[in-house]
Amino acid sequence: MSKSGKRPSPLVADRRYKTPAEGKKAAPPPKTKAARKPAARQRTARRGISGWIAALISLIWRMIWGFAWRIGAVGALILALVVFYFYAQLPPVGDMLDARARGSVTLLDRNEKVFAWRGETFGGSTTAETVSKYLHDAVVATEDKRFYGHFGLSPRGIASAIRINLREGRGPLSGNGGSTITQQVAKLLCLGVPYDATTWKTEADYESDCRQGGIVRKIREVPFALALEVKYTKEEILTIYFNRAYLGAGARGFEAAAQRYFGKSANVVDAAEGAMLAGLLKAPSTYAPTNNLKRAQDRAAVVLDLMQEQGYLTMAEHEAALRNPATLSKAAEARAGGYFADWVMGEGPNFLTKDTTEDVIMRTTLDQKLQAAAESAMHAVLDNKLRDGSKTEAAVIVMSADGAVRAMVGGRHAAPPGSFNRATMAKRQTGSAFKPFVYAAAMDMGYSPADYVEDTPLTINIKGSGPYSPQNYTKKYLGLITLTKALEESVNTAAVRISEAMGRDVVRKVASEFGIESDLAAGPALALGASESTLLEMTGAYAGILNGGSSVRPYGLLDLRLQGDNVPLLGQDGGIGERVISQQAAEYLTYMMYMVVQEGTGGRAKLGSRQAAGKTGTTSAARDAWFIGFTADYVAGVWMGYDDNTPLAGVTGGGLPAEIWHEVMLRVHEGLPERPLPMLIPEPRLPPGTETQAPDPSYYQPQPQDTQPSGAVSSPQDPLAERILQEVLGIFGGN
């Protein structure tokens, strides 16, 4: 530092800011972070608690939003992957149309017309483009009016369904589901899970599992429905729906339903028919027209209203459809052959009938005209003769002489498949309807209808059981009578005497060879029908008498083939078998049974000038009443009784059963020319010991010569028969 006397210059910092121009304020220097803090605190302090709350909400919102969009992104990615997974597994549309695990059986009558179905029928594939426009529009209008505007899900539909469910007191997802058609297709496809017999006992269990509801099920439907929308067009989704939907009465798909209910293709149904079919989707069994036609028509009217409201029908079309509601085809309306169909299904092997995995066509012997005649005749008699509420049951069978069953009524009321069939399942005592087989044995061993037998009190001592004394129904005895008279009046003592003379084993053999397969009684009561049998067996056995003495195995199946094939897999199994008795014996027996109708207990069955033969039957305590008989054209059997074996009040085989038989045969023979029975008229014989006396004309009822069938001959006197008869009279002539 200089020591001169001058003072040092002052230190001056460099000017960093220019002097503002004249008249302008200098800009304040920028505030530092430290300077800003007091201001923020001041503002927060000024806002108080509300400021803290706002800041907290803002923080929470930022956290939620950040969490939500990340979760949403992950969820969307997972959904996309699941949709892609289902998409990759979906096959072409053509492979989705018929996925039944089991096939169906279509039954044709003798004229090859459909009369019944068993199993679930698939009428063949149809498409949304080829199906009737009315049916197409009815399904969309009823099931999903926004079908063409959504992508598989309808939030509005779901919200509406939840609101309806809550209003009606149900859970939000109970009842109305708000499902789109696409979601319904997802259910029909069971979300892609195929049927596995090892997992589900039956196909019904599988479908029940597929139709389960609930929130979890709805969530699982979403990706599958989206995959369907990605994979297929709207019309392809509808095509799957049209072919897989169940529509009642065993019909799977609209083509099968249209054929079943209306006898026409789904491609040509009109507005009323299309509306009825679409209405079935809500509840197929409830609204099936075969169950309740009026209910189905009312449901169809609701569908027609929806179609008109949504512009699918003009007002004129709507009114026309309401004025002319859909009705069933004749085959569906008649529901003919229900009991017959159940029976004939058992004629073939199970793997081609009840358990078939293919669609099978079964040609049968049923005659729908005769079936309708049998049903109407039975109701005509019983509806007029039985009191209201009576539980009396009845069954009817009509067959040809070779055992071909033409009609079968298994009960007074129509019943669903699998019901108890009294014509084939009910084993009941046969009563006097069994007696022709006793006389068949006698005729085959050389007896003549003009031979004699004693009708007097009879007692037989049975080893281990004591005395057996059969009684006649009238409690009266006629003395020495012809065999014809004995059968004509259904005389019990005479039947037992003949049975004992021929031998019970012989009688049992004749009856069993004629087709009565049931266990036959071992004692003398065998002759009086103490054994049990079915109406089918008994009617078949009588057919053997008509055809000249050969056994018959009743049958209903003509042949069975796969749908579309011309070569049968299975042919007729039944018909005429081995000869049981001689033709002469059969023709003698036919004459005796002819006299039962002409002069005996079967008088109510008489068919005027048309010849008919038959036999009545009433069991002990009148628990069963029978009439079985035949003309030259058909054999028919009628049974009446209670399912619980309650005795009938005032009913015998010659009463209501004979009347039903008469009415059935009158209707069955409408338009048929009269033909004589194949019977032989015996030559009159004198009672033993009265060879010099003239025969009593009341013992014989010879057929007028002008109606004698060709080939009939008179029976010569048979010394062997006389000797056997004398022995019978000597052994069983009294107590």
C-alpha cells in the first residue's frame, strides 16, 4: 500500500442490472424458493381445514386413478387373451349345428307316415338366410331386439332385467337374465365344454349344468360371447341358435320343431307359425302346442305384438295372423300310437333305439286309422257308461292274424312316453278267456264240438290241498251238454272236466305254444284262467286260432335303418311260427267261439251280419274283465279293471268289454267287405246212451248253408272221442 497522502478509490461492485428507463418501474427480482414458502403457508392458513381436506381428496383421487387405469389395462389384456383363447378354439359354423350326444328314432306307420318320435330329433340344418323371414324376425323381436346393434352384450338389457327381478322380489340375477342371443348361444355351446359321459351321467345333467345362472356364470359368458362375435357374423350366430335351441316335444332346432308341430319345413312357416315357434324359446315344455295348444297360441299372440311394434309386421299382417292362429298338423294333433311307440321301441336292440347315437328310421305295423278307431271307440263306450271320476282302466289291442299289431291303447288317457302300458305290462288273471285253449287241446285230440260233457257238481281231491269244487257263475247246472254249449255258456265244471281228461300238462303246452309265456297254474284251476297273462299275449294267442292253428309272435317292427340309408339294419322279428293244433281243430274251435257270440255270453259283441268269434272272461271277485275275439280280418282284445286290483262293480267280460270290442270292430271294419270265418260246422251227435233218440236241436247251432265257408266239411263220428268221453263221464260224473 502507498504511503502517499492520497486516499484509495472505493471498491464498487459491477452493475448486474441495467438502470430502468426513465418513467418505468424496476422489475422486482424473482422470488426464491425460500421466499415463496411463507406465501404458501399464508394461503393454506387462510383456507384452514377445508384446504387440508381438498388436498387429501386430490391425493386419494390421484392414487385411485393411477391404480384403476393400471388394473383396467391388466384386466383388458387378460380379457383379450381369454377372448383370443376361445376364438382360436371355435370351429367352423357347420360343425356347430348338431352336437347331440344321442340320436333320435322316427317311427313310421304301415303307410310310411310319421306318427311318433323318440329321443331328440334334429330335422336337418337350416340357416338364418334360408329360414322363413317370419321366423327369423320373430326370434330377433322376442329374444334380442338390439341383436344387430351390440357386440354380444347388452348393458341396457342386463340393467332392465335386474330392475324387473328386483321389482318382482327376486335376486338381481334370478329369473330374467337379460341375455342376448349371442349369450344364449354361448350357453347352448356350454362355453365350449363338450359332453363327456364320464363326467355327466346323462346328457340332461350336462345341459342342466350348462344352463346354470349366477354372477360367476355371467362373467364366464362374457369372453365367450365376445369370441363368438369376433369369429362369426351375426347371421352365423343366428344359424347356430336356430339349429341348437330346444323347442319341446323332443325337437332340437327349428327345422325339427316345424316338422313335428306343423308337418312342414322351417323355411316355409307363416307369421302365426313362426311366432308360435319363437314363443317356445321362453319355456319349451310349457308352451309346446302338443301339451296345450291354447297356451301356445296365446304366447304366439304376444310374439306377434312384439313383431308389429318393432316394424317386422304390418298392421294387416298382424291382424291376419291373430285371426288365423297356428294349429298342429294331423299327426301331431292326433298323437297317435303313444303306447304303441313305447312298445315297439323295445322290439329293436337298445343301441339302435333307446340308446342310439344315430338318427334311426323305424317302419312299423301301426295303422293310424285303426288306432284312431280303437281310441275313439273305447272312449265312446266308457265316457257314457262310467261315472265321472271313475278310475276304471281299460286297454285295447287290434292285430292281424299273423300277429302284426295295428292298434294299441294302453290306458284310458293319453300318457307321456314311458308310462305304464296296460296292454303289454299288466299281468292279470285271464278268467274264462283262457278256456278256448282247453277246448283247443280237446279238438286236437279228436273231440268234436258236437261231443258231450257233463255239467254237474264236481269235486276233485288234490293231494296236499284237499278237495277242489269249481262252481259255475250262474250257480246252476245244465246236465249233459255239447262242448259247444259248454264254451258258449262258459260252464266251469265242463272246462275243468275236459282239462283233467286231456291232462293239465297238455293244456299248458297248447297255451304256451300259442304264445302265453306267463307261468301257468299247476292245479285244476288252470282251466278257469287262474294264471296271469298280458292282453298282448292273449290277443296273439287268439290270432293263432284264426290263422288255422299256428303260433303267433306279436310284432310291431317291420324294419329299422339309419336315416338316409336304404339298407335295413334289422328286419321283422315276429309273425306266424310253428303249428300248435291241426287246422281242423282250429276251425272247429272257431265255430265254437262263433257260437259264443251268436248265442252265448258274448252276445253284446255281435257285429250284425258280419261273422265274429270270441270269448268272455271274468276273474274271481270280478277284478278283471276280458273280451277277446276275431273276424276273418282282425283279432282284437279288450281288458278292463283297476290298477290296484279293486273289484269291478257289476262288470263282466260279456258286459262293457264286449261292448267296447263291438264298437272297436265296427269302426275298424268300416269299408271292408264281409268275409266268412274259417270254421267247420260239426255234424250233430246223439248223447251217449241215446243213439236211438233224435238229437235235441237246442244242443247244436249249425251255420246256415248259404254262409258256409268254402272248404268246410262235416265231422264224422269219432269212436275214439266217444270212448274218451265215456271215461271222462265215468270218472267225473259226480261228487
